[in-house]
Amino acid sequence: MNLKGMSGAVDNSKYVIEANRLYEQGNYESAAAFYEKGLDKSIPFVNEDFVMYRLGDCYLLSERYEEALKVFQTLNSDYINSSYQFKSRLKTGECYAALGEYKKARKTLYSIVAQEGKCCSDDDKLTVVDSYYKIAEYYMQEAERLRKVAAGGPGYSDRPLALK
């Protein structure tokens, strides 16, 4: 049966299959292009949240942080019951951190930690654990950035506080 003949819809699964192959090979830029084609709204499909998650991950891994952020935010708001909610919010935090917005990154990750009791799978539990580690990492990265700013600022001294 030809799906094209059914109300003008097009079967986009071939794009998702190719995107998955490219993703597994680490070719994230090309995979993103195929995921984009696979998300064409001609035919809604059951695992659309998976494709959205993978598209965002491709953007993130290709250092296209703003695009990744938009995809993950859409996934978080439009696919409320998705099994990718925890992971998507973790990736949202990673995008914010990559953009230097550590406060937003931590706030996003704290929203995951707050939902710890609602974990449905071991994967969700691992995401919560990753969130704790990333919160600490982002505090350290921001502290390092602030140290560098302070190093050039007025009144800076590299002597320990006890010697001042």
C-alpha cells in the first residue's frame, strides 16, 4: 500500500532510520538533518518524542546549543507524559551551562532533583544522580569564572586571606 496516496501523507520513517544510523556512528550534524525531515508533521507517529530528544541531542553534541535548547524546551512542554522528560530537562540544563547561564542550568537541574520521588525507571534515577553531579559541576565552573573576573578586578591580591 502506498502511504502517499492516503490523504497526501508521506511516510517519514526512512528519515528516522537513517538518522538513527548516523547518530550511532557519531555523525550528529547529518543525523540532525534527517531527524528534522523525520519530524515533518505529515504523519504523527508514536515515538515522536524520541525523535525530538535525539534531534536536540544532535544539536547539543554539535555545539548548536541554542537550537538544542529550543528542541528540549519544546519536548518538555509539548510531551508532558514522555519517558524522555527527565533526560530532556537534564539536557536543557546542559544547554544553559554551555551558554554560560549557570543559574538557569542549576534551576533546571533542581527541578529534576525535586521530582526524584516520581522516578519511574532506573534511567530516570540515573538522570537524577547525574543532575546532582552537574549542579556541583556548574557551581564549580561559575566559581572559576568569578575567580578569573576577580583576578583582574580592583583590590585583588593573590595572597591568602590569612596573610592580609
